[in-house]
Amino acid sequence: MLSALSSRGTVRRVLAAAALAALPLASPVAEAAEAAGAGPAAIAAADPAASADGPGEAPGTRGRNPTGWRLFSPCANNCAIAVYGGAFVQDSMADLLFKDPKPPFAWDYRSDDVLLAVSASRHAATLAGRIDVEPEIGFAHRFGRQDESEVWAAVYGRWRGFPWDHVVTTTFAASTGLNYAFSITEVERYRAAPADGERLLHFFSPEITLALPSRPEVELLFRFHHRSGVFGVLSDTRGGAHYGTVGLRVRF
């Protein structure tokens, strides 16, 4: 009888092992690192395969949550810091987007009016499997002709999934939010005429990012940094200030 029971126990153990082997579990190395309390970076170092984008995932999509919101969860390739800068653009946004569209290298820049900015953002959710929702806060200072600081809080919608992502991982994003300048410069007063200008304006700053598929967490950033009254919708200040900028974003 003992022999029969032992044989049955062995069979059960074999069947259980086979069932577990069929499940898509993490590698033993990654499991051991996670059990020891290691963070995502340590797990990736212990087992690179555990941190790679999975089968069918687009480059740079690890850390995204397509099924729910994760605004306050720990960072895991879904938080980011960006630093960028550029020169003031004389053209109005209406001209650049609608009346006389032209590429950024053909814009009318002012070399005596520049902006440096830093922003912090994170991926909060994914809509329709393609559009990332990313809240962002930021600070910028203008140098030269204008000497003023501004802060903003906004939400970006970021489109992912371009057909050439296997060559250059590309995203396009646009924002809506509020931008507050600590004072109104003479440049903004002139552009706001006949209004006097406003400290609190709308923040609409479309951007394009490029990254290597092997390093999707490091992005080259091209942003049109813009604040205005939304053609008189938010305030009677139609014009504000905007800059053509280039920078770098690192996701962690």
C-alpha cells in the first residue's frame, strides 16, 4: 500500500510540474531577484530577457498599462525627465499650422530670445491600445530679450505604433493644460494687443520624439513650446510666447 501511495504521489508531482512548466512564468533568475526585493533595474541586470519588450510589443512600450490607470504606482520605465531648449519663434501658431505651414528649419527664430526648460512626466494609462495618457509638470526660464520664468501642468496624449518603429521608434504627442508666467513681458503685451496679456494661459506644446529601438527609454525630443489664449477662448489674449526647441527625455 505504501508503494502505491508513493507512486500516486509521484504522479501528482509530475503532473503539477508539467502544468507549471506550461505557464508563462518569469525566469528563475528574475523570480529570485524579485523575491530578494530587487527593483526593476536590478532585475533587468540579473536577467535582461525579463526587462525586454515582450513578443508582439512595440519598441519602448514596456511599462505601459493598456488595461488601467497607474498614476501613483512605482516608476517602472513609465516615469520621465526631459530637458530642452530653443529660440523664440516670430511666426504665429495660426500661420505655422494653418495659413502658411512650413518645416521648423524655415521658421523665423530670434537668437536673442531663448528658453531653457525641464519637465517631469509619467505614463498613466493607454487608450485604444495606441494613445498614451501622460500628465506633466514643468518649469522654464526665458533669457535675453525676455527675462521671465513660467510653470505649467498639462496632460499629453501620445500616439505610438508607427510602421517604421523597428528602424526609429517614433511618437507624436500634443498637450492641453495651464501655463503660468510670473509676469507679463513687453513681448507678450505686444503680441496680445489690443489686450494687455495674461499670466495664466493655455499650454499647447506638440512634440515629436525619436529613439533607437535598442534604447527606447532615451528619446530625442522636438517640441513647439507654446502658451496662448487659445484664439481668445481662454482669455482675450490671443498671442503669447512660443519657442522651437530640441532636447532629451529619459524614461525610468
